[in-house]
Amino acid sequence: MFHNEGFRLLDRQECLRLLAKVPVGRVVYTRQALPAVLPVNFFLDTGSSVLLRTSAGSGLVRAIDGVVVAFEADDFDAATRSGWSVVVTGRATGVTDPAEYERLSRVGPRSWAIRRGEAFVRIESEMVTGRKITGTRGTD
Amino acid sequence: MFHNEGFRLLDRQECLRLLAKVPVGRVVYTRQALPAVLPVNFFLDTGSSVLLRTSAGSGLVRAIDGVVVAFEADDFDAATRSGWSVVVTGRATGVTDPAEYERLSRVGPRSWAIRRGEAFVRIESEMVTGRKITGTRGTD
């Protein structure tokens, strides 16, 4: 799907508004020369950059710090065969500034799985694309 | 999340069982030297390979034919802060054999958005990994 008459493209503002509605997205990068994808909790900071909440002890921060990554979030409804998908592509940067870390620790929802040693990675929203699926219910 | 004490790894059989439950996943590849990710309808064929249903007119088949890609599907529940994620990594191959195309057209659910010119891409499940998030409700 998502390549044909059944969808419409979303503008940047629509994309950011939808992104703010969901707690989990997927970061896309390269690991050991293979494509890799990992679900991660996130929130939007200062309106448009994506802040990932991950574990300081995982390899994710090291794998993507300084690298251009894609980040995808979506929400689909199987009953109506409709939904949306947004992709942010931009450079990822691990947050190292203590004041910034402190501020981010106080905003946004908490991670679902991390119990200690949280880390933040910022993805600049250099390119934001999205599409809405209008559904084809009744065709089969 | 998904990097710490709050999850457990799934074995291949559990992963395939969960994959069969959802109609949409996300294919991860490289487009113009950038990481790319696209939601797509899929189903499992002959037990373990992933069959993407996409549009013959899109660039996806051309972009991933013969290439190792990742494919991710998941299901999360924000209320219980739990869910699962499965990633299949393997070579993608566009289906060109007419008999095979005919067979695949008759199995699995239809695409949500494609109204004509369907194409199939098979991803061999060479590497299958998954994790289940047990949730951390009550920590915030």
C-alpha cells in the first residue's frame, strides 16, 4: 500500500501534529552494514525535533550519534483500513550537555522499559514527510 | 525503551506467530544514500517468508529487489505500556514468475491502498529477532 491512489501526502504541520499523538516510533539506521530498525519512546521538543528516550547502556546512542537516520511513527486502524505514517529524516545527536539533559528529563512521557540510565538522542527534523491512507474498505 | 530490564527476547517461533497477527509492517532500506522506511501490507507465506504487497508502479520494488532489507512489525498498547516488536532481516526479491504471482494474488489479505497494478516482494526470513515489552506501569 501507500504507493497508489489510496493515500494523500501530508504537509509538515500535519505531520508534526500527528507525531505528537503517539508515544512510540521506530528509528532506522545501519548496524554492522545491515539495515536496522528499533522501536523507541519519543516526544517532540521545541516544536519539531524528535527526542528519543533510550538506555545509556544500549548500543543505540553509539550507533546513531552524528549519523543521519530516519524516524517513523504511524497509526493504522485495521477495521477501516486507514491511518497515517510520518517519517522524519535528519542527523541524530546524543544529548551530552548536563543542563539540557536535566531539562529533558523533566519533560515528555517516561520510557516504557528503561528503569535506570536514561539517555536522550535528538533527531533534527530536516526532512518531514507523511501520508494518510484513506482506506479501501469494501474492495475485498 | 527496549534496551533494558523491561523486555525479554523472543524465539523465532514466537516471532513468526506474532507477525501473523498484524496486517501492516515497515520495510527498511536505503534510498538515495539515506535511510528509508515505508509501511506496507504483508503476510507470511509458506510459514516464514514475508510477502509485501505493494504497487507495481511505485519505486519500492526497484529500490529493494536483490537487496538485504529489514522488515519490522509491532503491536503496542499505550495503556499497559507493553507490546512486542519483531524484525526480519533478509534478501528482498520481486516476484516475477507468473504462476507464483497468480498464487500469491489469491492468498493473504488485500492491500489497503492499491487499487490496480499490485506487485509482490518476498523477504527471506534469514534472521528473525523479537522482543516483548513487559511494561513499567506505575513508575510515573
